Amino acid sequence: MKTKKVNRLSVATVILLFAISFNIRAQGERPTPERQEKIKSYKIAFLTERLNLTSKEAEKFWPVYNANEKVIREKNREFRKAHNFSPEEVEDMTESDAQQFIADQLNHDQEMLDLKKKFVSDLKGVIPEKKILILLEAEKQFRVDLMKRLASERKRRGGPPLPYEGR
């Protein structure tokens, strides 16, 4: 039962990340390096607060976490680069092309799940398992909080609402 729940959450997370990256690309916006750094700093502070890491834990945790994030970022970048098309282009796809994309998407999702399993396994000797659970939940909370902050910022600037925002 728990495995199914974790699998669903993993798939939902990957789909959310894909949708977010697609949204950013579709709107022609690219986060500036300064903005990316700001988000990264916010994420570090957010996770550090939620995990309540000791200095000894933090010393071991962040290199493992950062290495995992780097691999995931690279795999997602490769996938997006290989599957860069607009919603309009989907209409022109052949069934064979659509079938291949679905297979590629499912393979990518499985690869992300495998990376998550390895990451959790790598963390087991670094922080207690209760903190690993807290981390997994905190990452979801961070994404929700970040989306709210970005929507609020967009609203302040007078930009159009994002698709996930209530209308």
C-alpha cells in the first residue's frame, strides 16, 4: 500500500516538474541566474528549517542532496531537450510519434523513481529515516510554497495568471 502511494507521489512529482518546466518554456520565460540562485537559497533555508539538521548531519547531508539534485536536473534537461515541442505540435504528431513520446515519458518517470530510491538509500546512513520522511514532505511543501510565491509576485507585477491559479 505504501509503495503504491510513494509511486503515485513520485509520478505526480515528476509530472508537476514537467508541467512547471513546460509552463516556463511555453511562456518564453527563462529564470535568470540571479533568480535561480535566490530560489536555491530559499530552498536551502526552507529544508534546513524543516529538517532541523544538526551541524554534523548538515555536513553529510548537503553533499548527498546536492549531488542528487544535479543528476535529476541533468536528466530532466536531457529529457526536455529531446522532447521539445509545443501543444500545437502534438496535434500534428503521428500516432507512432505519440506512442514513442508516451514510452519515453514512462521511461523517464521510471528513471526518476529509480534515482529517488537511490537517493533515499544514500541518505539512510546520513540522517535518520524520520528526517528522510520529513525531507520528502518538505520538498513537496517547498514546491507548493514556491508556486504561491511566484504567483503572488506575478500578480504584483500585473502579469497574467498561471494556469494552475484559481481564476
